[in-house]
Amino acid sequence: MAPGIDPWTPRLLTNNKVPPEMLSIASIMASPSVHAIEPSQLLHYLPTYRVLICLRCNYAIQPGAVARHLKEIHHLHHLSRRPFVDYASGFKLSQPSDVVLPDGTQFPVPLLPVQNGLACSFAGCAHLCVTAKRMKQHWMSVHHISSSDLGGFWDPVPLQTFFRGNALRYFTNPALLISSSSDKSGGLTNTTSTTPVSSDNRESSPYQTLITSDAGLLDHYRNYTYKTLSCGPETDDVFRIIVPQLAHQFPFLLHGILSCSSLHLASIDPQNRPYYTIRSIQHADQAAPAFRWATINVDSNNSQAVLAFAFFLVVYALGSESNDQPLFLSKDNSQEDAPSLEWIEILRNGCSMLCPVWTELTTSPLAPFTALWRDDLGVPTNPNDPLLITLLSIIPEYRSELTGYYIYRDSAVKLAQAFAFIERCGSPPTIWDVLNSWPMRVSPEYLALLKHNDPGALLLLAHYAILLQPLREEWFLKGRAMELIDEIAQRLKGNCSPQIWEVFSVMQREHFPSDPI
């Protein structure tokens, strides 16, 4: 089976456990008019700052100016404006000069765009602007120093502003201004804010600087992130060279690269994690519409970009999951659809779209990617496999329900084949081998059992976690296997037969000894 993409699964890009105000407003932006939407879909209140954000314009509206904004910007007539004005009147809004700017833990502010800006490097000065021309004018008029006398006189910083027009006031992370002035000799060196590297991230990057441009994110990907995704010399060249070249033709792929690069930085730079997390979400949101269109209209021209994007989408889904959302399971033991299962469907259900061009892909520059997805693992079923014998020992519990019996048996056989396949691949396995070996091969009926916390299905998933253990230090999977085992233990305890509990307990003691039952 050739992998592909479900055209409706790009919603996964913003379906992670993040504050609602950080989620994409793409659906609102897609609406041709504000006449047909509710006030709450256009205006969003941020209580921390007491400002009202226009979701179409991405900036705050000044108190008393809501009606004018609706009339002049969105061309709403008087009667149409009334519900929006009434809605806005229910919030206590601050005047622009009274808005308290965010501290280092609150920057960047959700819903406001982040711009590449400049901070004055003169000691004690906190002037911010977005162009070198304005910064030079500032130095001449305020510090009475000609820019031609200086080798460098500003630092690149990310900027935001709540308001536009006469109330425009840029702000940035205050920590950047402190480090900027304290790290300079005479306050004039053109440097960037540097975060010390811990032993945990030294292998990923020799140092951490706050990267505020897309070019910087792309450089980080080319230098570091791609190495964490590749699984050998052949895929090295594809991830590092070919995919970025494709991205110049397909913006959705470029945004996918930048999203994963940002997410990687968020994992290795705790000090700036909020900033990079939002950058990752922003790029993922920008990729979604064009990617959706491409998956519906796959052809020889865009198929390579679609295939490449699938890899970044899976990494994004794994790496951006909230820690309280266990892998493969719905949250809080509910039977609602689990976002952590959706990425599996991305690869499983897209066969119909990429199948017509799959042969062509196998001879394209992305051929090493196609080799990572196998319909047949090439390993026979060994009826004497100790793992398979153990897993099949609980089948009698399903004999009264034939459907469950066949679903469980089929999934158990495929899991035993997955272990044999990973053993044949050698050590250490790659994330792509581990994903291809079982989650993409089990039936939809098994996933339905898992959704309903079927004890047998949970037991199989617990054994699959053993295959994830060698990958436990990967930045997009760190700690997730152990969390999965803990979650399965909670769901099984008191809700399964003594036989299933004994099999699970033996497995946990042997492979996850740090967290005994």
C-alpha cells in the first residue's frame, strides 16, 4: 500500500492542545464577508491586556473606535454594525497608553503577528522599529551619532504591536533587551541574544540564538533539524537538499519545513519555547490551505511535494502533542476521537491519491522516501514466536464475540511481524520503520477497539511501546513511550481480566522497570 494524505486531515495542524486564542483563524479569514459571522468570530478579547483584537486585521481596536473600524475597514452598514458594537461594549478596554506590555513569559502575545524588528543597542535605550532607515534616524536625532561612525548599532529582535496608526507602539521580549545591553562592549556590538546550551541540546546545536526570521529557521533546518529526521545517507540528501529545493516551488512545503524547524527549536531552547511554539503553529496554519488543495489535486507536478510534506506533518503531530495527550489514545479515558490517531490516518487513507503516481515517485529524486513505506514487511509469521504465543494466550476472552476475536488475532500477528521486521532492520530502528511496521498496518476495526479502551487492544498497544523505547530520546518522542505505558496501566487496572493484567505486568517489569506497578 502506498502511503498518502487524507485531504481533510490538515485540521490536525491546529488541533493540538493549545490555548484557543493561539489556534488558526484560517476559517474566519476564508469567509468573503463579515456580514455572515457572529461578533465573537471577528472580535476576540484578551483579558490579560484588556484589548479587543480584530481577527481579520490581527491588531487591537482602540476603545470607542469599534464602530468606525467596522465601517471603514469592513464596510458594514449601521444596522449590521450594531451587534458587533454591542458585543464590544461588554468588555472593559484599556486606552493604548495604559495597556500593560507582556513580560518575558508572555511574549509573543497570541493573535498578534510577529515582525522582524530592530532594537537600539545604545546603553539604556529601548527604542524599537522595523527598518534600518528609521533606526539610523533615531540615532541621529536622539543620540546625535551618525550611523556612518558605527560598525553596528542595533540588534535583530521579534516585534509585536497591539495597535496601528497613531497608537502604534512596538514591544518585544524584555529579556532580549536586557541581554542585548549587558552582552555588549560599549553597547554597540551587533549581536543576538544567546541562550546557554545544556547537555540535553548540545548535540542538536552548538549554541542557541533567538531566530526571528524565516531564513534563520531554514538555516537551522539545514544544519540541525534534518539530521534528526533522516535515517541514512540517501535520505540525508533528500531532507537536506532536495526537499528545500522543492519548497521553493511549493510554499506549503516550505511552511512545513519551517514549522518543524521551529518545533525542534522549541524542544531544545526552553527559554524561548513559547516563541518558537507559536512560530511553529503559525507556519503550520499557513501550510494547511495550499496543502489541502494539493492533496485533492495530486498530479505528477505536485506529488513529490505532497509526499515530502507528509513526513513533516507526522513529525509536527508527534512533537506538538500536549504532554497530557497520550500517544494513540484519547484524553481522559474518553471515547472521543483521539487527535493522536489522526496522523496515522494521514498516511493510511491517502493511498487513493498517491497511488496513481506512486510508480513515478519510486523513480523520482524522492525515491528514498518511498522506500520507507512498505506494503509487505517481508517477514513471515512464525507460529512459534514466544511473543505471538503470549499475545494469543488471551484470545479465549474473545471467543464469545467472533468479530473481536478476528480483529485481535490479526493485530497480534501483525505486531509479532513488526517485532521481527524491526529486529531485521538492525539497531537502532528509525521512527519511519517503527511507524510503518504496525500502526499503519492494523485495521480500522482495531483502532475502533482502541478508541473504546478494549483491554486486548490496550495490551497490544503496550507491547508496541517496546518498539518506541529505542527512540525515547528523539526530541519529538521524548518521554512519550513511558507516558503511554503509565496511561495504559491506569486504564487496564481494575478493568481487565487477571490474565491480561498479568501479561501486561510482566511486560512492564521487563521493559519499563523505572515505573513499577
